[in-house]
Amino acid sequence: AVLGCALLLPVVLAEDCPSPCSCWSLEEAWGTRVDCGSRGLGTLPALPSLTRSLHLHNNSLTSIPAGALDSLGHLQELQLGDNPWHCDCHIVYLKLWLEDFSAPALARLRCASPAHLRMKPLGQLTGSDLGVCTRLLPTKCLQFFWRDLLLIAGVVITVILVAWALKVSKKLVCQLTLGRRCLRRRNIPKTH
């Protein structure tokens, strides 16, 4: 059974490994080393979800699509140097992702363009450097935003309806209570 698993492992890696890259199993660390360094990549390939080590250095990457690295929950090592990063609104995802993943990796990256940001460290970019970014969040984040907004609106409407129902029920109880008192007074014989 162990030999069968060992024979299947390279096949699984070959299926998951992006075609321009090389992949190896990290047996002791459990996961995959994906080497896409120096492959002339202009776009990020689809990466195996069990990627633990990722080398993307010395390519032609200018940005990383929003959400592209979110599924790499096992990632421990990332090399992104020597890419011509274009520092506009499309770089915001990578900057924010690297702030959470690795501050040293972020500190090593520098903008290649536009000209006024050339050689500026990616980690030092501010909103004013990037200009007007109308859509900074990945689609998934926006979907969560709308879902959360609808849930909050539903809760607010429910609270308003419950408050209204309590007010109406208090009014009815008062009317019923007053009505019973009036009936009792009418039914009590007057003694003069």
C-alpha cells in the first residue's frame, strides 16, 4: 500500500503542477514545492492548493489577480523578486496579502512602473500613490459585503417590527384592561 501511494504521488503532482513550472513533494513538510521561477510568466498560473513553497522570482509578473493566493493556506515560503511590478490599483491585493503573509517579502518588492513610482518599495505605497481605485476588493469580498448588508438590514427590520408589535400589544392590553374596568363599573349597583 505504501508503494502504491508512492507511485501515485508523482502522478497527482504532475496533474496539479502548472505546465510551465516544476513541482516536488515535500515529504517531511507535507505539501508541494512549486518552482515557477525564471519561466517568463506574465500571468500567475493555477497553483496546487497544497503548495507550501512557491517560487515566482525572475518572471514578467506585473500584478497578481485579486484572490489568487487566498486558497494557498499551507504556503510557508514565497519568492516574488525580480518581477516588473506595476504599482496601480491592481497591485493593492498583493500588497495587502503580503502584509498578512510576510512583511520581509513585502519589503523586498519594488515597483517597476509607472515612472513616478519606479524603485519605490511596494510596502510603502499609499492610497495617494495609486490614484483613484474604484474597486479594491476581490469579488468574493464584495459578495460578503452585500450579504452582510442584507443580514443587517433584515435584523434592523425585525427589531422595528418587534418594537411595533410590542407597542401595539401594550395598547391592546391597556384597552382590554380599561374595557373590563368600565364593564365592572357599569355592573356595580349604585348605592345612594
